[in-house]
Amino acid sequence: MDIKPKKPSGLSAGQKQKLNKFGGWFGKIITALIIVAFLVLISFNWITDYIWMGTVGYQESYMTILTSKLMLGVVGFLVFAIFTYMTFSWIRNVYVGHFSAGQLPAFINSKKQSRLMVLVIALIVGLLGSVLVQGVGWEPWLKFLNYETFGISDPHFDRDVSFYMFVLPFIEFVLSILLGLAIFFFLVEIGFYSVYNMYRMNRKAQMHMGITLAVIGVLLAVQHVLEPFHSLLTNQVNAIQESVVHGLSYTDDVVNNPASYVMAAIALLGTVWIVISLFRGNWKGMIAPIVLYVGVGILAQGASMIVQNFVVSPSEFSRESPYLEENLSMTRTAYDLDDMMEEQHPGADTLDQAMVERNQDTIDNVRINDARPILDVYNQLQTFRTYYEFNDIDIDRYNIDGEYEQVFLGARELNTSDLPSQAQTWVNQNLRYTHGYGIAMSNVNEITPQGQPEYMVENLPPEGDLDIERPQVYFGEEEYDSVIVNSGVEEFDYPSGDENMSNTFEADTGVPLSGINRALFAIDEGSFRMFVSDQVTSDSQMLQTRNIMDRVERIAPFLTYDEDPYIFVRDDGTMAWMIDAYVTEENYPYSEPYSGDNSYIRNSVKVTVDAYTGETEFYAVNPEEPLLQTYQQMFPDLFTEEVPEDVKSHFRYPIDLFKVQAQMYQTYHMTNLEVFYNREDYWEIPTEKYFNEDIAMEPYYVTMRLPEAEEEEFILMTPFTPRNRQNMIAWMGVRNDGDNYGQKMVYEFPKQENVYGPQQIENRINQDSNISQQLNLWSQGGSEVIRGNLLVLPIEDTVLYAEPIYIESSNETSLPEVKQVILAYQNQIVMEPTFDEALEVLLSRVDPEAEAPEGEEGSEEQSPQPSIESNEVLQELSDLFDQYQQQMSDGNYEEAGRIMEEIQTKLQDSESLQGAGQPQPDGETPDAEDATDTSGEEGTTEE
């Protein structure tokens, strides 16, 4: 066989050595670059977030969270990685000692390879542990380090509330991490040592599992020691039963808590037993304490069930009374119901002309329009272009020309998705169409003859009762994308005739797109066009996170935010958004949760976001509240305590918080312990007919004068009815103005008399033959009759009810119009085209001194005329309605309004000729069933 000689490589030994050395350095450089690239990749968001937080002025808060996460991440990584490395190294040593070299794979026999494999596993588990610990633990850790005490102790263990809110959660977090890790390792050991029954045959394997079990036992013992504290935080007494008490109960006190200490002792003794058995090599002896532990746990659950069923249940009230008292007291404190002012309201029959004159501001601010229909009106009449949109209509109050006015207002925001398809270019969406423009504002109580809102601020640019100095809306409620301002493209401002006006962003609150920022944020936005466009200059800024809810959550994710932000106008004519922020927490002892496990809530923070600049301020409005103080110590640069007057004057007590408090007060207003236990006086939120559906009433803002007050003020209120009854039992309100902000009150009506509830008024409206006829007539021809919110209006010592009636045609472009207003008082119900007319008719019926409106008196003496039910009149009205529908479809709203006025005139003439709806003779009352309607079932048929 011929053997060919090897061809020379052409490289000398020195050259080969240099090449190998170069390859080594090259490999190290590539590895280093890969590591750097990985670190940059995982820290990229940290870098862009840090830059963005700098532009909004909250870098310190961001760094507090980031450094806490990094520190906990390192701790989590080390704990998970080190114990994982130790565990798998022990397992490898056991295998090497138990089996011969030929029985094991080569990589296990090789120290270098096996250590490398164990190291890789440890690094992976460490990274998982790092993510887990820093992601969940940063907030409990910071609260634990910075918490403030409440000065309120629980009555059983005499621990401050802060222990349950801040200390206990952090201890349990650490325990759960360690216990979970130990159980994970034990399961791994079971898996590896089950091979060939190593756990029976190998002393080291037994020792490893024994140590792990001992650690689990100690951790379980500590958890059992903490369990009695948890008995104050729940109504669960065993696996299948709940107590009537939220918090410590009789069964907890007598059985569960002592059993927890017994279980802790067994866990510790069992741990000692396991260690002794371990060193004696008695693996069977290691099982005995585990069996004992499980058995005692089952016995404890059984004892709890026996006591709950055979000791507590037969005499529950007497057994639970001491604990019920603490449940009642602590829950009222947790929801700030302790300082509720409780008064009696007579619900008297005292309405007269003099009372109306004394409460003229209340009457002038009765809300005749509703936010939902008026949103449609604003979007049709005040947007002017398809790309403008009113996202929401808000309620606020302003002093205008010395008058206290309750108003509707909304921001005219930009929605570029509604641009024509050919205009949806990158330049238009990112550089040109950058902002909305201005607001629209209208009176809550005034309407035009066509049933449309009477505007106080309207059009482009805004004109009216308020001076809007900076109407551009760069930040709002829409799902905004990022935009670039101060670019080479002029920003569209607003349309004016045949031309478009332009604007230049004048603030310095965006992310500067100079230097490396441009590349970083081009990557962050995923926009190569942004990086290469010559329209983006060194003076350009990026406005990022322009949705106000996303913005505040990005800055302070630990707060809970109200779902209804509202825009307001400052004294200098600039606009800002107000967002109510809540501090919420679990683990308030004895407090019943309102949602999930949350058992404590306060509106301690108000947030404003400037609609133009995006500047965001977090105002600490309740600086003495302990949870807020804890956050202030965690983030000292975040909160501001000095609130400008033109911001403070627009504070509204938030509806979401009020609903939670009303929800809890339905039960916790009962301070008599036996009544509270039996839930004898449970209240409910009443229902009303809204948009032709029966729904639960939402709280609403009214302008009214409280009985003890000297002037009208902004009040948030809701009525209550008894359980399964429709009569009104009370109303709850909270003040919103000045130094009285946040003062809560409840006015209870006499329980021995019937005061009409909202649904009873709705039923009586349905039963009124004249009103039903007119509503049915308007429903003909494709129109829809919309019932607005029924407002309960306390005035001094009596109650008035008001409900607007909207009419909307079936045409897609039609506008809902207020065409009638219903007022109800005692046994009287009237419906007229305006509130003033309805009030005038109502007063003429209830006050002998009031002057009757023209046509009210003497109608019975007039000569008979064709009734509204005659075919001739019905046909004439039907023809007019057809004309009305046609004009609405054609968009001729003025002509449609004239026709509707003619219809109303004919209806009123026919009504007066019939004598329908006349006041009842003195002493005559409606049928008892109609008056009380306590069943909630009678009188609901709509004609």
C-alpha cells in the first residue's frame, strides 16, 4: 500500500503558536461581546425608562425601585444558585460513591464536566429565583424598611395594624420563598435517590433528605407560629366552613390558634426526631414524625368542624358577640366610616314657593342633561372633523361671573386612526397630527329650544365663559402613540375655514432626540424611520406615554387609580387632568374586604397631568394617613403637599371610593350588635329606569344646600332602600368644597312612614296614563324614548325627584334631545318641556300661594274639544312625526326642532282639554299599593 506523505501546512511552529494565541484572544473578545450584548439587551428598558423618568422629574423614585429590584435580584440569585449548586453537588457525590465508574455516564465521573453541568443548572435556577424574588418582593421589602405605625392596635394580640400590613407580609414572603425552595429540592432528591432504592441503601442519601426535611420542618413550625395572626384577617375557620365574623372568631380562639401552636411544636420535635433517626441510620424512624404531623393536622381540622357545628352554631350570637363587636368597629375604621355624621330627615310635605326661592342655586343646578346622551351630542356637534373625539364627559363646578355653576365638560382629543386612509402616513401620525384641541362645556340644567345643551365654551378656537389660554391637548384619555414635536414638519393645530392652522410645541418636557437618545428611542419604538428621517432634528423631542392612565401607572405603579379622570381649567387658562389615586392594602385586622383581599382604602393622593406639557404632580392630600406616610418615606421626591388653590377647588370626592364606602355602609351602619348579627336593617342601592333598562343607581354629584349649611355646595350622594323593598330609607352624601371636603353624612328617613324610592317613582311614571300615552306616541315612527337618570334631590326637609326624557330618531346621525322633564313630589307627577315649566306646574298643585301657569286653571270649564285619543288628532300628530323624522334624517335640525315644538304644543293643548293630570282633591291619595310598592313587583307594567 502506498502511503502518501502529509502536505506541509506552510506554517512554522511559531506561526502556529501565534495563531492559536490570536484565536484564544479572539474567542475571549467574542465571548465578552456576547455577554455585553446580553447585559445591554436585558438592561435596555432600564436605560430608556431612566431617561424617560428624568424628563418627567421622577428619576429618584425610579432608582429606588430599580436598586431594590437589583439588590433583591442578587440576593435571590445567590440563594437559589448556591443552594442548587450544593444540592446537585451532594447528589453527584452520592452517585459517585454508590456506583462504580462503569455504571455511570462519563460526564458524571468527570469532575470538570459534572461541575460545569451543576454550575449551569445552578445559574439557570439562580436566574429564575432572581426574577421571582425581585419581581414580587421589592414592594414588601421597601414597606418593611420604611413603614409608619397606625396607632391602632388589634384587641387580641395588641399588635399595631402596621404589623399586619407591613411586617407580617414580608416575613411570610421570605418564608414562602425558602419553603418553596426546600420543597423543590426535596422533590429533586426523591427523584434522584429513588433510583435503585438509594434512599434505603445509602447513608449519605438518607442524610441529605433528612437535612432537607429538617429545614422544611423548621420553616413549617415558623409558619404555624404566625397562623394565629392570620385568624384576624379572614372569616375562614377550617377547610370547608366560614364564620359569621370576619376576623378572629370563637372557633379560632378556642381551637384553631391553640392547634397552630401544637402543630408548630410537633414540627420542631419532628425535626429533632428526623435528625436523630438520620444519624442512627433509621430511615423508617424518619417517617413517624411526618405521619404524626399529618395526623394532628387532620385532627385539628376535625375539632374545628365539631366546635363550629355543635358549640358555635346552636348559640352563635352569644358565642361570637365579643368578636362581632371588634369586626364591626375595625371595619368602620378601615373604611373611614367612624366620623359619619348621622341625622334624621323628616321627608316632609313642605315644598312651596318660598322654599324654592330660598334654594334657588340648588334649583338652578339641577342636572337635566345626562352624561351618556350628551357625549353623543358633543361628538356630533363639537368635533368638526372626523379625527377629533370626545372620549368622556365629566362633571365639575366653576365660579363664573360670581355664580356657582355645575357643568359638563369634555376634552376634544385627537384620534389619528380616524384620519382618511391616504392621510395615515408616518409623517402625519408621528410629526404632524400631534394633539387635540380645546374643550366643550355646557350647563347641566339649561337646554336650547331644540333640546340641545346650552354651551358655555364651544367651537375652535374655544370661546365662551372661560378663557382657554393653551387649548392644545397632547396628553389625554385616548390610546395615544408617541409623537415627535419640534421637528421639520409643522404641527396641525386646528381647522379654520379652508385652511389649517399650525402650532409649535413650546415646552421642554419631552425626551430630547439628540445624541444617543435618538438611536435608543428609535429602537424602543421599533421605528427605523425615526432614526433616519431628516425631519427629526437635534431640537426635536419625543412625547412618550401620552395616555394619562398609562403615564401615572408608569411613574407610580404601586398606587391604585380611579377609572374616571376628568379635565379642568386652571385660573391661568391652562388645562390639566385630575386623577384620584388610592392607597390600598390587605391585612387590616377584623376588616371585611371590599374586593379580593383588599380591606383598607384611602384617597390620599390626587394626581394632575398637564394636558399640554404632560407635567405630572402627585399631591399628598391626606398627609397624616400612615400608608401614604410609608410611601413618602419610600419615595421622598414623589409627593407634593402644597396644593395650588385653582387645583384644590376642582377636587371631587371620587365615585369609586364612595361606592366602596356605600357598599360597606349598607351593612356596617348597624351599630346595634344583635341587629348587625341578624342583618335586620340591611340597606341596598336602589334601581332606576335608565335608557329603558332597570339598573342599579350610580352615585351622582348635585349642587345643593345642606340643612345646616348657609350656601349651596357640591355634594356626591346616593340613596338607599331596605333589602327587598323599594321605599327610600336614607341617603348618603359627602361634601366636596373647601375645608368641608370629605365630610360624610347620612340622613335617615322615618321608618314608620313611606318615602318614595327611585323605583317607586319610576313605577308611578309608568302608571301615569297621560305620560304613558305621550311616551308611547313619541316611540312611534322609529324614534326611541330615552329615560335619563332619576335624581333624588333633598331640599331642606323634603325631597324632590327629577328625570329628563330624551327622544332620538333611528337615524345613525340623529341627536338625542331633551324634550320633556318629569318632576315628582309626594303624590304629584308632572311632565313639561322644561324644568322651570314643570316646577311651576308642580308648585301650583302643592302650594296654594303659588301662581298657576297659564292653562292650568279653569281648564275644566273650557268647552270640550277633541281628545288626544281621537283618530283625527292622532293622525295629525303621526304626520308631524313623520315630517320630524325626515328632517332629522336630512340633517335639518332647526326645522326638526320647530316641528317638535308644534307636536309638543298640540300634546299640551290636548292634555289641558282633557283635564288630565289635574291635582287630586285634598285628602285623596293614590291606591295603597301604588303608594308604597314595597314588594317591588306591583305597578311595573308600562302601557
